[in-house]
Amino acid sequence: MNKKGLLVAVFFGTILLTSTVVISLPSLMEPFDPDLETTITGTPADNFPDAQRAQFCGSGDAKTTTYVTEYTIPTDCTNPLAIVTDYEGNVWFAQTNTGNLAKFDPSTESFTEYENPSWPPNGRSMMWGMDYSPDGSIWYTDETYDSVWKFSTQDEKYQRLPYPSEGDSLPQKLKVDGSQIIVNDFTGNKITFLDPTQTGEDLSYLSLPSPVDDSVTGDFAIDPENNIWYTNWLFQQSGVLVKFDQEEYRVSIADTGEEFLPLLDYIEVLPLPENLLTPNGAVATEDGKIWLVDTSSSNFFSFDPQNEEFIQYTTPDPALVTYGNSSGIIKTPISRPYWIDTNDLGQLVFNEQTANRLAVMDPKSESLVEYFVPSMNPNWGDCDEMENCGLAQIFDFTIHGDKIWFTEWVENNIGVVDTSIGLPFDIELDSNLISLQAGQAKDVNFVVSPKSSQDLSEVSLIFTDTQEFLNVAIDSTVPQTFQLDFDAPRPISALILASDDAVPGTYKVLVGAQTDEVSVSKFVTIIIES
């Protein structure tokens, strides 16, 4: 296996873990064991031996909750991944096990799948990035064949554009940005700019190299001033956040008359926090802050360019049904937030891969709502004989109005979260700011207030901190799970303790409540005084 294949297999296999449980993942760049029995069905399932079809092709029917509706793709075992919506609200997604694009029309709840005549027989590729162009084209990446593809929704034709694969390349996320297309090259360690109006085979790309040798290049974000922010990081180590001033670069090109200038002269490099190890997703909000999600943990981070300060946030622990833990080996389950975006309200939206959730975080109110996806594949958890257990591998999502559309890579479904549906309860904080000194403790009080007449017989509390020197303790007389009556708000009191070795700074503690369908919580800011 080449360096690209090895790194992708190790990295991808690692991020598919639930805590310390290793789940075997065949590399997508290599054929499966030919000695395993394979029953020919005439469907894409034939790319997998019989013993692995339940793991990769789906384990059950599409499901529905109050907030989530799933739809089964008509063709078996397509492994849907990258997804986007067009201006009319149609949902487009890539099928990694067929090489085809598909469209879902929400008004008729019907699928249309478009065969790619250029795709090699039995070819498979992870297609991580996709965007919709104003001219009606769908652009997406293809890591196996080092390509960027264009699909015209007008004439329903595919066009393959070779990606500059000098050495080891992996075109990953993609964004149509005005007159250019931007792609991060994960293993090629660069950001690439492509003019989509070019024709022919000899395409011209502009590539921004990484300032960190032997690192990978993560997702990118474009801030309100048109700066491009992206991450370079080393596997299981830390990395840097990079700012590229593309406007200054273009002005310099115009002023000097040069065709190209040294791109690295227009970047700024800032170290990432030591505990931010796998910054996959990135997005910028209207206030100029950069948000990064960490796939090696349950954490996500804000970065303020004004004071160059990182603030760490966290999600609740995954529900037991997502990882099972039948062996008892999992000690610290994590949610693994993967990609992040913003909706029309300026809220953050991200997927929690090993928690089987889609999350919406409001940066202004610092409230977090998580929607649990009902399909779970037991072959991706430590489930043993546990029912309703596992992961759907929600690797990508797209936002259209108040809907969040997503793909389930191992369940052969797409789904939608309807965020316009009212939440069953709200969290009302007594105070969202607490100041402590090392060795001190203070109460945090909040009320779980019912907002609907839903059956809320099984509500459980959420208490999550981000630092080892902070701890949230609840009185033993307070039940962790309770019934919430419509006319009886539930007051909750807990104690936040800072240990003697607490480091001065600003930290976040998450408090709230959850059902088996949704969680609602809020962040309390903790100031550790010097």
C-alpha cells in the first residue's frame, strides 16, 4: 500500500473507533479478501463479501422520530457520503460504492440515480466534498482516482477533471466560492484553487502549500473578510491554524503584474491548543470567529482572531446504545464531532459521528440541541446481542432552511432533521457565569421547563466539563432520570468544584437534559481567577 493508502486506512480506521474498541475496517483502496464467500446479486453489494454486507450495506429499515425522518435509497449498498441541496430544495448525494450521484425530491419523496458511464467497474471511492454551483452543476471530490467531478443537472452528464496529484493526494472537502473552486488536499498537504470555467484536460490549478512538513491539511473556512482559514496537523499530535489573506495576494498580483507570487508570504500561522488533535471541520461565523471540531474527542473550539484566544466546548457523552460496551472495555466514550457549518440563523451545525447525533449550537445564547438519529448498525459498536445498538456512520450533512439533510454511510439511508419542530423542554440558567478560585466550589442552578405535552417519562440530566481540574457534582438525592410533567418545571442544583491545581482561564461546563430523541443543554462559563 502506498503512503496515501496507509495513512488513510490508519486515520480512517482510527476515527471509526468508539473509544478503545477497535473495529476492523478494510481499506477502501484495496480489494477485500478473495477467499471470503461472495454471493453475486447483481447489485453494488457484490463489492463486499457476504460476511461484511450487514456491516457496510445496512442492518434494517429506515426509521422515524419526532424530529428525524429517514429514507432508504432504492439501490442496495450504495454507501452515501457527500451531500448538498440545490436552490429548489432537491437533495443531491454521492454514492461511494457505485460512483454515481443521486437526487432526492422532498416534495415527492422520490429518488433518481444517475449512472456515471466513466466510472470503472466495481470502483469504490470516498467522496467527501460536494457543492452546488449557480449554473446548475454539482461539483464533488473523489479520493481514489484523484479527481474533481462536475455533474450538470441540466444535461445530466458527468465530467472528470484530474486533480494535481503530485506525490500523495487526497482531495477532500470542496466549496464553490464565486469564480473559483477551493479544495483541501488532505494527504497532499495543500489548499487548491481551480477555475471552473476551464475546459480540456490541461487544467491550471493554484496550490497553497502547507507551512508544516509531513502534516495533513484539514477543512477550510472563509471569514467575512474573505480570508481562508485551514488547519495543518500531525496524526495524534498537534498542529497549526493557518490564515491566508487571498485578497492581499490578488491585489499584489495586480500591482506587480506577476502571474504568481510566493503564497506563503501571505499567510499567518498560529499554534493549535495541545488538546486539539484532529481538527477536521472548520467554519467562520459572521463575527469573524473560527470554529473547529475535534474528531479525536467530544470537543469543539472557538478561535477569536482579535485576541488569538481559543475556547474549548464539549458535547454530552454518547448514549450507551451507540457503543454498547458489552465487553466493558470502554471507559471514556466520545462523540467525535466531524464536520461543521452554519445555518441561516448563524447557528453552528455539526455531526457527532460516534454519538449518532446532529447538533445545533447557538453561539450567542451558548445553547446546544442534539438530535439522535434512530438507525444504528450494530456492526460498528461493541454491541454483542444488545438490541438497537450501533452507528449509522453519519459522515456528512447539508443545511437547507430549517432542515438538516444527512447521509448514513453504512445504513444506505439519507435522512432529515426538522429543526422547526418545537423542543420538549428548555433549560433556564440561574446564572451563565461563575467565578472560582483554585480549590473553591460554587453552586450551578437551572430549571428544566417543559414546553410541550410530549411523554417525558424518561428525562436524564447532562453534566459535562472540559477540564480534569473541574468537576460537576450533583446531590445523591437528585435522580439522574425523572419524569417531567407539563405543569411542573424541575429545578436542578449541582456543585462545580475547581481542584487545587486549577489553571487560571476561561472554561465551559455543559448542563442540561435529554430524552432518547433529543438533548437540550447550555454552557456555563467558568472563570478560574489567578
